Amino acid sequence: MKIQSIRGMNDLLPQQSALWQYLERAVADMLDRYGYREIRFPILEQTELFKRAVGEVTDIVEKEMYCFDDRNGDSLSLRPEGTAGCVRACSENGLLHNQSQRLWYSGPMFRYERPQKGRLRQFHQIGVEAFGLNGPDIDAELLLMTARLWQQLHIDHAVTLQINSLGTAADRATYRAALVEFLEARYEQLDKDSQQRLTSNPMRILDSKDAQTQALLNDAPSLSDFIDQPSRDHFAQLCAVLDAAGVSYEINPRLVRGLDYYSKTVFEWVTTSLGAQGTVCAGGRYDGLVEQLGGKPCAGVGFAMGVERLVLLLDELGVVPDSIGQPVDLYLLAVGEVEQQALLLAENLRNECPQIRLQTHCGGGSFKSQIKKADKSGATVALILGEDEAASNSIGVKYLRENLDQQTVAQVDLVELLNNTFK
Ligand code: ATP
Ligand code: MG
């Protein structure tokens, strides 16, 4: 039996990697333009970190983490999200003391979920975190930046922004009690999942997909009536910036997000073009998290986008530029005992014409089989080095996509010819 990949953990094949690189570069460039810098931290952390950051009674920690004891008996987990590790790394390296930080990271995350379209067990996020900034201005900046990114990627018509305010942790505790009281009185009408959540994580009932539960919630107390004045002001100022900048949004009072650590602003960018897994980017403010993880109090706000879902969306909408994943320009054939000369000639061309993308034929074979490979490579020009050419320091130039005669030129004239052809 052949060994197979792990369910929900995909290989990224060369055919698709160009699209991933296009997306990743667009995001990295945008972040760079706004003054965000990259941070990298490990994929493995102590399990305790995620328990404390994400929360013990969340779906992620209860059901979805890849946990194991290492050879030393320490409990480690593959990261299910990036914020916890990012905060840990910043705190440990003294980045959060009397300063602000604008950071981003990217890489794989791991959750033991039921694999389906847009939902994997190893998936990829690009995450952004800003630390030490309390005001709604930074929340707004993050949303303006993502809005600009969607525009640049030509997907802005297909995503909408939902926002909400969760108030403070104390506000949420008061609200939670009111919600539980309301729902306990209607326990029998709740779906099974929600009945269970009523004791573990009642706020999650708000984003239940069950229609009857949703109908029941229409009369439930609303979180917006429970949040304190500073949170209200913060939210109003955020909305005012979005209005002034012309970024449309929808206030969704039932948007609570799955993780424990949020406070005040939460948001999601959602599309209807991907079926059930429609959230492509999600985040919010987490002012209590740094302290919760043992650091001095430090404000934080951030988001993570799902790379697989964005790639699916780019594909679905057909907005992938033709220029990505371009084939090489030149394919150099080496026919006969000329492998060494071919390799050296190619190196010289790479010195003299750095703008040209050149692939050298390796592995020998007849002229016929090599020219077939040249054609398949997508190159526009084939350079042919045979034994005769090598002996006379010349080279054959064959245009693969144009109806032009093959010519033989002196190798000393080749650079000029190529520089004229590939500007
Ligand atoms: P979902 O609503 O899909 O369960 P989530 O609230 O669990 O998402 P977050 O923890 O906020 O997601 O992660 C941010 C983003 O990462 C999501 O909006 C989504 O785009 C992506 N994401 C999360 N889980 C997965 C997964 N299992 N597979 C692929 N992408 C994912
Ligand atoms: Mg989830």
C-alpha cells in the first residue's frame, strides 16, 4: 500500500503555486506600503498557550487542536491560529514594552475539522496584528487596508464587511447571563448544538445556522444594549471613518466570533461566492489578551485571512491576471556532446541578460525530442547548441511562436540579439 497524505492536508502543486505567490505578494506589498513588518514564530507551541489565549471552552481547544506529548512528556500543539504565538513571541522578546508594533505573519495553521471546500485541516493564513494602539483609528486602518487590497485584487465587488462591538469582558459577562436566562426558558426549542453550547459557550449560539434557533433569537436580549459608553464611542468613531472613506459595511449584532479573546471591535469580510465557507478574512480587538498571557496590559487588534479561500475566490471570479505563472523566455538545447558548453553559455547569458528567463535542457536526447520539450516549456525562442555550433562558436536561434526562419548567429552577437528581443 502506498502511503497517502493526511486527510484535509493538501499538496500545493506547481500549477497552483503561481496564483498563491501572486496573492501572497500582493498582500505583502500592501502591508509594506502601510508600514507593517513581518514576524515569524514557530508552528509548535506549548498547548497551554492556546488554552489560555483561545479559551478552554472554545471549539478550537476542545475539539480541533493537534496536541501531543513530545519525547520529554511536554504537551505541545500545532498552532490552530496565529495571534497566540504572535503575542507570545512579542512579549518574550520585549516588543510590547512602551512601544507600538504593526506586524504580519503568514503560514500554515492546523485544526481537526471536517474537510470540505474552503475548510481544511492544514490551511494557511496571512495574519496582521497591531499592538499598543488603543483607539478606533487603528481598527479603521486595518479595514481600509483590507478594502484597498480587495480592490487591487479585483474582488471588492464580491466581499462585504460585517462589523460589531463586543464591548468589554465585563459587559459580555453581564450579557451572557441575560442571554442564558432568556434561552434557558426556551431550552426545548433550541437545536441540539445550541443546547450544548448553552452551558459551554452560550455566545456562540448567536451564530447558530439553525433557522428555528435564529428565529428564537429575534426576541433575545441584544449585546448592543449591554456595552459600555467607551465601547460605544469607539465603535461610533470607527463607523464614522468607514463612512467618510466610503467603505460600506453592515452592522451585524450577532457577530461574536469563535474565540474568547475579543473585545470591542470584531469584523468579518464575507463572500457569497464560495458557499458555506464564506468568511475570507476575520478579526477584531483583543485588549485583554497580552495580560491574560502574563504580560503587562497592552492593546491589540488584528485579523487573519484564509489563503485557500481567497485563492478559490480569485479563481471563481476569474480575476487572475494572465501575467502570472509565465513560462520561461528561452530554452537552450544541447544536442550531442556539448552539455558543458551549454551550461557555461547559459551562465554567461544569465550574467549578460538578467531580465531573460532561461531554461537549459538537461538529460540529453535527440534534437527532435529536445525541441518538443522546448515547445512544451512555453518559451518563445529556442537556442540550439549542437556539436557544429559548439565547434564554430555559433548558435542556432529558432522562434517557436512566430513564423520566422531559423538563423545561425555568432555567439559573440547573441547577447545583443537577445537584449533586442527581450527588452
Ligand atoms: P469559520 O467561520 O470558517 O469556522 P473561523 O471563525 O474559525 O472561520 P478564524 O479563526 O477567524 O476562522 O480564522 C480566520 C480565517 O481563516 C477564516 O475567516 C477563514 O478564512 C480561514 N480559516 C479558518 N479555519 C479554516 C479552515 N479549517 N480551513 C481553511 N480556512 C480556514
Ligand atoms: Mg472555525
